Amino acid sequence: MSIEREIAFGGNTLKVTLGKTARQADGAVWVQFGDTILHLAVVSSTERREGFDFLPLTCAYREKFYAAGKIPGGFFKREGRPHENEILNSRIIDRPIRPLFPEGYAYEPQVMGIVISSDMENDASVLGPIAASIALNISDIPMNDIIASVRVGLIDGEYVVNPTYAQQEESRLDLYIVGSADALTMVEGHCDELSNQELIDALDFGHEQIKILVEFQRTIVEEFGKPTREYELPERDESLIQMVKDKGTDRLAEIAVIQEKSERNAARKALVKELLEDVDPEDGDKVASVKETVSDVFKHLVRANILENNIRLDGRNNKEIRDIECEVGVLPRAHGSSLFTRGQTQALGTVTLGTKLDEQRIDQLDVVGFQQYMLHYTFPPYCTGEVKRSFGVSRREVGHGKLGERALQPMLPVWDEFPYTIRVTSDIMESNGSSSMASVCAGSLALMAAGVPVKKAVAGIAMGLIKEGDDYKFLTDILGDEDHLGDMDFKVAGTRDGITAFQMDIKIKGISAELMAEALTQARDARHHILDKMDAVISEPKTELSQYAPHFITVKIPVDRIGALIGPGGKMIREIIADTGATIDVEDDGTVRIGSADGDSGNAAKLRVEALTQVPEVGKTYQGTIKKIMNFGAFVEILPGVEGLMHISQIEHRRVENVEDLFKVGDTVDVKLLKVDNNGKLDLSRKALLPGGPPPRDKDDRDNRKPRGGGFQGGPSRR
């Protein structure tokens, strides 16, 4: 028997249905907002996986095309591997629920959500964390809190909860918030240069909406939740833990002040290896216990040193930024390139400019179209000095790339001003913290070096947090180890005038808006410092594009001549592209953009386009082709797709009895365009071009000639 509960929310109705589907799952829910429905089910293994020092959680978010009455594009007419949007929405579910499981829980939970209905107005992704929270909390899987998610927009100065797709187009802000009744647990979004205060106000507004949804969930969980199952956590061998502390604490205190990352990691590995000499290598729990205790002691020492002495792993204080080096034009053939280095984090940024044919086709549930700008991020294993197998693009690479893409997008020119497809890539050469924000800096530098007329430079910084009770410190420009040992990873990107993108994940229960405001202020100061370093290298976009970039010629043609340019089945335009090597993009208003790698091919294509699309001019001579012969004349094509009638009386000065005595279909003939009537019909003449005829007389000459016959003009005639 299914059970339904609903609440009025955001000008719509949020409806939760339990017991309708997936009854063999540990928990399942059907969440509906408008006519958009997300189905989500959770299952957790009944057997604990031994030796795991992390939560083996799997989250999946998939969109079914039938949800919007569509059939997938491409050769295989079924949903294939997850596209970028599905990967990003899977991460949105994963990141806020991961800290809610008990520490040490290794019973492999799996969360799977599918969009089964879409009204093409309301976003399904915002339902993901809500559905996961309900399904987990009504199941017997151990869960520590209830969370909810909302999306916040800013339209005409007013904050809007869960804006529709149409409203999102008008919004200056796209903010995704997840939180509990007490605090925020995840923040992500992008905006058009919002101030710190505007973002804080949006967070406060969103959190108030979250509290409503958390309370709504609480009534459902209290009514239908199951008792928590029995489960085992790894047994703690207190004697083993004490042995590790006795032997390792002093050594770890020395290691915690080694500033060089590789040397510090090598010293830790050596200590762990030494401590494991007296442990049975086949006993996975004891091996894991030794490693976990070493990590716990090291974490405590590092955090205490920061809170008590304001000294970080590499010797900096909490507000210091590592040394920054910027270069542009490092690659001779790339259209734009840069190398951004901040401490041991380094990103190689490149920009490639393409034509409209290089756009990326988007084929997903709520969007079918083309994308003219993209940022791709790669994180090879050598950048951290590791050997790992590569299995294509990872979820992390997709997420970091999208964050960088959103950070730079508000500063890009519109298509009409700069009709290029833009691809930015960030290849991480070296990583020790915040490579995604290094990608933003490298991308901004490369765009300027490429001559893309960006409005302003954009920089990014990653902030960390160490918090013990009421004592805390925000860390500017965090290291990789500080990210792992800390309580927060807060990435903020923007210009000197405001924020363009942000992302926050926390490992503690939550963070207040007051602390967020302090973090944003510290991040703004750091961002300005980085922009100073970037401006010292390049402060304005170059005025000329690379000689290797495509060059555009714009031609305006009559709208009614577009068909002539394209030709039947695209024949004519394909021939021009094949013959010249240029690319041609035709807009509905008759604007033709010709892209080419060099001037010669572009000019050749331009001449072909103009020849195909010229408008017939009265009085002009054309070399035409006879297309059809009739008993009253011949139809002659004088321009591609443009035919006129050469009447039998306009072939020669003498009388012509049969057109076929002089011409056959396919012959070429020079003709003069005499007239275009109101219906667009063309009158052609060959006779007007032949010598020997009487001089043509216009209508005025005929009207002014003397009357025939005798007698005086105006007087009576003689009979």
C-alpha cells in the first residue's frame, strides 16, 4: 500500500510517495515537484567489507528520456553512459550524505536515483538530496541526520526558491544549497559578480527554506522510519593503538613540521612500515587499525599546531598564499596558452578557437542544443607523483572542469561580438591543493593571451577550516593534506568586483552563515592578491588573434537567397566547403559567417557565396543556361535557382518560328534582364544584345512622336 504526504513549497507542491515501488530495497521514495518526479532507492550490504578505511558509498543519478517523451539521440536508441549533467548531479547527492554515515561504516551503501518524469519546467536534480535523505532515514540503514536541498535564484533583486528553467535564464545567481536544520553542509553555484553580502543573504534565505523541508521530512521519518539495523564497526585493539601512540607520537610530531610534501609522505610511510613489523599482515583489521591510528595522531598534531601556533604544514600562517608564477604564450601553436604555478600546484591552460561547426552538441533530458564554450580539466596521476590506471574521465575531473567553466563564463563575450567556439583546457602538471582554482587562473590568463575579449580577469582560491569547539581558523590556499585533515574545502572564484563561482564541502556537521561570511572575506583578499600577480603578466586581452586561429568574414545575403546558397540537400554549401576548406555558418536573417585558417580560402569561399546569392539586376547581362524549351520561348537560369523567360520574340530581330531550331536544353546563352514584374517573374532578352536591330525607343519617345496622316495638327482634315 502506497502512502503519500505533500507540502506547499516554492509556489508548487512537493509530494512524497512511499511503498509504491522498489519494495525490496532497504528504502525507496518517489518525490514529485510539479510534474517532475525523481525515484530513488537505497540498499546497504549486509556484510561488512574488511580492511576499509573509507566509506564504500556509490551514488548514481540517471535521466530517462521517456520522462520528457523523448527518444535518445545517436545510433543506439537507449540511454548510454552517464553524461556530464548526470555525473554532476550524482556528486550533488554523494557529497552531503557521505558525512552522515557512522564513522567506520563499511557495509557498502548504494544510492540510485532516476528521473522518471520531467515537466521541462522544474529541475529534478534539486530533489536528489531530499529523496536520498528520506529513503535512508526511513530505512534501517544507520543515518546521523536529516538534510534537504534547495536551489536559489536572484531575479530583479528578489531571491527565489527552486526557480523554473525559464526563471533561471533571468537570474543573476544559481545557488545550490544542502543543509540540516542547524547548518549548511554543501554549497555550490555560479553567479554574475555577486558581492559577499548578496551571497550571504542568499544562503540565509536558502537555509530558511531548508528548515521547512527538514521538518516536513521529520514527520515522515517519525511515522514510517524503521529501527536501525545492527551493525559492527571495526574492533579497536586498545593495546595496539597505545603501542602506536607510544612509538609513533614523537616521530609524527617531527614529521608534521617537514614542509616538503614528498619528504613528509615518505617519512610517514616509513614509520607505518616500521610499526607494522609486529602485526600479522593477514589481519586486515589490525593493519587498518595501525594506519588509522597513525593518521589520527598526525591529524591531531597538525590541527593543534595550526590552532595553537598558527603554523601550517609548510610553515605558512593561516592567511598566507604560496608563491605564484604566471606565464603566457608558452605554446607556439596553441591559439592561447598559459602556465600558472602556485607552490606545488601547477596548471597548463590552453585556449582553442573554433567555428560554429565545432560546437558541442548537448543531448540530455532537459536540454537539446549546442554549447559554444567549454572547459575541460585533466588530472593525470603523475601530477601527484603516483602510478594509477586511467579509465577515462573521472567524476572528479568532470566536477572540477564544470566549476572552472562556470567561473569564467560570465566574463566571456556574447556570440554576436565574438563568433567563435571556445575550448579552454586545464592540464594539471603538478598538484598539492586546489588544482581547480589554479585552472580558473590559468584559463583566464590563456583567454587573454588568445585575444578573446573577456570583460575582466578571474582568479580562484580554496579555503580550508580547522575547528575544535569554539576555536577555529580559516586557511587560505589549502594544501592537499590540509584538505584531507581539515573540516572544509571552500572554493571561491571571481573578479575584483564580485564572485562568479563557488563550491563548499564540509566534513563536520555544518557551518553557520556567520562563519561563511568570514571565510568569504578572507577569500576575497586572497583573490585580489592573485589577480595582482596575474595582472603583472597580462592585464588586458591581446588585440590580435593568433595567426593559427580561424578568421571570419561576414557576408549579408537576402533571406530569399539562403536556399540557393544551401542548395538541394545541402549540395551547394558542401561543395564550397570541400573546395575551399572554409567553414560556413548561415543564420536565419541572412548573415553568413565564413571561417578559415587563412585569408585565401576565406576570400575564395566569400566569392562563391556572393556568386550564388546575388540578386538579379534589371539591365544587367547574364550568361545563363537553358533549362526548358516551350513553343513560346525558353526558360533560362541566369543565377543558381533563378530562372526567367526568354520569349520567342526576344530571341532574334527576325521572326523565329521554332525555338528548338536555335537552342537545346543545356545550351548557354547571353541574355539581358529587361524586367522583373510584381510577382517576381523575370523577362529576358537575347535580341537586345544582338547588333543590327532598330535603336530601342522608350515609352516617352513613342508618346511624343507626330501623328500620322495629312492636314494641319489640330485642324479639320481634307476629304
